[in-house]
Amino acid sequence: MPVIRGINYSEPHVKYRGERILNLAKKLLTEPAKLPEYFDENLAVSLYYTFFLPNPIISTPEKSDQKTVTQYMILNTILSSPKLRQIKLNTIADSTTSTVASAVMIEHLARTLSQRQSVNQGGETGKQSSGRETEDLDKEVQKAIEKALENIDETARQIKEMENLSTKFTAGTASTLSFEEVISDVINLAKNTDVKILLEALKTLEDTESYVKIKKRPSPRGELDGYEKGSDIERIAPVELATPIDLFLIKYMERGLLLYRKIIVEEYGPFYVLLDKSGSMMGMKSVWAKAVALAIAQRAVREGREFFIRFFDSIPYPSLHIPRRVKAKDVVKLLEYLARIRANGGTDITRAIMAAVEDIVSISSKRKPADIILITDGEDRVSVDLIRKGLARSNANLHTVMIHGNNPDLRALSTRYFVAIKLDKEEALRVLNIEEKH
């Protein structure tokens, strides 16, 4: 069999990788199909490292059986393709995209090679024509590989975009949330046109992190945040204990001892985004509003806030909750939620706000002030008294983003009222700059 040099195919984690790729490929097949015998765990592993390694080298097969020859031809064709270099920009040293690329390749080739077994069962006649049939099959497989590589290039690019997005959901670190556990869902998202449009719109909001607010207060029992000078013996740095007693007392009297600076990061209340999906929000309004909502979700997670989002038109739709400690599946759910909603219907802002109020009231009895961000183009009349009482009961501030319109009642009710006209980056970043109000 053809193998990638330097890879031990007998190691458990390597075999497990091959099993996962084959299982994923079976899920991707639109119709139930049995994979041809050529696609075994070893080929799956070889495909994986073909995409994962910067410069993989395959060993020439020692055996001359048809299975080994076909596998070698598949790997050799991939390595010889000029498209591979472009794909590797997104797959090198990336476990998720390399796994996806391998599974997608198997998915495409499975249909091409599904008749291979019947060719080998042709009896004596099959043996006489095996040379010609093998040549025709090789050409067919090569065409299928080139077509698969085109698909892999686009899919890997979109998954890389989602991985980059996930880093912005990881508060305080540059690590990437692992999509391994939800990889089949991620592949489906990568094929979704609405997700592609949303990710492109989100690229314009690269300054999201500049609006992240971290509120700290000093505490002797908090976490280490650096050093400072003072006279608090409880926080004294060990190096000061080696100071001569006379000098120590002088520094103590002059508040010049080196101390650990300790702080507690205070919690914020939740962000709750209400997104109008009425018919008038169709097109650029909806795309811009969804991108802003996604950027607010990033800020919420980085600030350690809970995040809720709910679409509404004439009725409020089911909400989605993102916890403080986000997981990969939460990011996938959020993208799916945003992508599947289409603009249509009427507008009832009062019902939407009151639905948000009830959600906020239900999550905790001891709440920090919550921030409700209403994004709408509706000039619908609202019940001022009902909403004002609801906001007070839930300890929530209302921030209204009015797209191409005006609503005097909402202006009066809102802690912050903003009219969006251009729907550009500058306006989006102004929406993200939400300050806490007590």
C-alpha cells in the first residue's frame, strides 16, 4: 500500500483518525452507499497527511494488486495537482480542515469508484479487458480528483473562516475552539451561501475587540494582576522578606514595599439582541443586522456575559442562548440560527421586548444590569408604559438601533438610541460601543 513516509500507520491515534474520516465520508454521501474497497483506513490516513503536512512524500508501492495501484494513483494525482498548493494554505497543520478535505475527497471519489468491484467480478472476460478498463478508470478518477479539489478548496476556506471566527469567542486567549466534535455540522455550514455572506460582512468589523470592556476592582483575595508598591503585608512579595529589618521598616512606613497586585473581575449582565425579521428588513439590512449581532455575541463571550438572541416579526420567535463558557457547538448553533432566518412578516416590537424581559427575569434573582439591543427598521407604535415597567422589573437597559427610520416612543424609552443610515463599518462599531448603565 502507498504510505506517507514518517507516519506509523499502526499507532492507535493514527488508526482512529482514519476511522473518523471514513465515518464522516459516509455521512456526507447524499444517498446510502457502501464505500468501495479501495477506501480503507490506511488510504484515509494517507489523504489526511497529504493535506496536513507541508511536503508529504509517498512511498512507491511494492505490491502490484489493483487496490494498491489505485490508491497510489489517487495520492500521486493529488500531490501533482497545482490546486493542492492553494488548498494547503488552509489545511497545513490544521487538523479540522485536513480531516474535512480527506472526507470530501472520499465522498467525491466514492461515486466514481462505486462500479470498480463489478469490473473485477467479470470473470475470464473481465481479466481479458482489465487493462483497458483500468486505463478508462484511471482517467475517470483523475477527473473526479480535480473536481473534488475545487470543492475542497472552497470548503476548506470557509471552515478556516469559521475557525478564525471562533478565536474571537475565546475570552482572553488566542486559542481556537475545536470543531472536531461537530465537524459534520461545520461542513454543512461551509456549504451554506448565507453563512458565506455573513462571514464576509463580519470581516468589516475587525475592531470588535477594542470595545471589549473588562471591569476590575482591587481585592486582597483576587487573582494576580501584576505588582505595585504599598504597605499591605498580606500581599507582600517574597523578595521583600530578604530585606534588612531597618530598611524593611522604612519601606513599610513610606508605603514602598513591593506587593502583588490582586484584582477581581466583576461580572456584567447579559446581552440580549432582538433582531427584526419583518419583510422590510430583506437584503442588506438583514445582513448588516446579523453581522452586528454576531459581533455583539463575540464581545459578550469575551466579557464573560451570557448572550441571547431572538428574531421577531409580528410574533417573537424562539431565542438562542450562548453561555459564558462557549463551546464549538455553541458557535455552530449561532451561525445556523442566523443563517436559516429569512425576512418576512409584520412587526410587533412591544411583544418582542416583553419576551426578552421575561427571559432576563427567569435567568437569575440577583441580576447585574442587562442590555437589550433592539435592531429594527419598524416605526410600529409601542406600549410605552408596559415596556418601561418591564425594563424596570428586569433591571435592563434598552439600546435601540433604528435602520432608516425613526420611532419617538423608542427614543424616549431607550438608554441609547442610534439611527443607522449607511449600514457600514463605522455605524456597526458605534453600535458595539455599548457602555454599562446603572
